[in-house]
Amino acid sequence: MSAIARTKNRLTLAAAGSMVALLATSVHAGLVTPDFGMVWDASGDNVPSNPYNPADFGEVIYEANNTVRYLGGFVGEGWALDWNCLVRDRGQYGGQGFGSPGGAAFVDAEIVVTNTSASTQTFSILMSMGVSDPILPDSLVNGAVAATVTNNSFSGGATLNAGLGDSIYKGFIDLVDPFADTPVATLWDDPYSLSATGAFASADDATDFGVPAPIAGPAVNSNVAILLTFELSPGDSATVSGFLNVIPTPGVLALLGLAGVTGGRRRRA
């Protein structure tokens, strides 16, 4: 079985059936954090995929506009991983008043991976956020992916690839199984490749969809998720970021605005 197939099998087993096991609410410094979780897998470490709550391995920071940032990382056999993720699920967290419910829901995630092994590895990270305030009856969607690959030696080069028949970026709404569900968008499909040649050389690239005009998307009932999957050459590093933004349709936003106006009139009356 190929490294890509092993990665898919591990990740599917971790995610199949329900995202509930992945999306565990946690408490940090007395505040209830969003239902945000990750599943990490490296093809060369002979360890099953690892579902975890990033709040348990780093720092949680409450920021403006009802957003929450996760910072952290850990080291495994043949790899090192760090993450910087900003999420918004439209709800107020634990009644703490971090902005108002409604508006867009998004996952904006950056990971830094170093392949410390002697072989090319396939790395996968699934980042899923539960949406406590559904977006109905449909949505508008946009997103992006960016990457920098770096050669960590005096010779040769570094390469970041899409796996055979795969995509580096997949965006999902109401995800159950990342290898059975149809993504709302993919970016950097096979045969995409990004290379840097020369001592400590770097190369970067970026692309997006739905910018400046978001594309039509489905209703959002349970979660918004990003799956980043890529092959990375031995001894080298990659910074990969993904963004998925889900917006209520203009009709819904207009109704919310009208509700605010009529509510204000009632209070003044």
C-alpha cells in the first residue's frame, strides 16, 4: 500500500461516521472555546492519525470580532509541526460577549512542517470547526491556499507536491468523511508541484477561489473544515496556509438587518 493510501485510510478511520469525536468543546482560562479540532497524520512515522484539540497543546487567544486564535505545536518521529489558526463560528463563546452572533464563519489556518526523516513523506492535517449558529438556507463561499517550501541544506533542493490524484487544499461544509464527501472547492490539484533549488533556497505560491466574488455554497448545519495534504521532500520545511470563509447569503443578511431595525422600533415604542 502506498504512503498516500495509508494516510487516507488512517484519516478516514479517524473521521468516519461523525465529527463529534473530533470536535470536543474545551475550557481555557475560564472561557469556553469553539468546537475546533484537528486530525494530524504523517505517512512515515508508523503511528495512526492523531485527533486532538489544539487547545490542549498550546495557547488559546480571544481576539476581536468573535474570533479565537490557536497557537501551538508538537514533535513526532520524523516530523515537527506548529500551527497558528484563527477561527470564527458565529456564536458567543460561553456568554463572554466576544462580538455578536451571525455573520461569516471561517477557518484561517497556517501550519509549519519540517520533515526530519530521510524520506519523502505525505502529511495531512484536517481542521474542523463546529458551527453553533447554522447558515440557512444556503451560503456564499470563498477561500485560499498559500505555501512556502524551504531547502534546509547547502545542496540539492526542496519540493512540495500534491499527491497522485489528490489536491493540496480541500474545503468542506458539514463534513463527515473527508474521502467520501464532496468538497465545496479544491485547489492545487495533482500534478501541482512547488520547488526551491539551491542552498537554503525558498519558493512560494498562492491561489484562491471566490475572490472577489464568492461562489454559491450549501447551507451550513454542523461544521466548516479544511483538509491540507501534501508530499514534502526529506530534511526540508514547508509553511502551508488555508482559508475557508462561509458567508450568509445577502437575503439572510437583509432579513437580519430588518430584524434589528424593527426590534429597535419596538424598544423605542
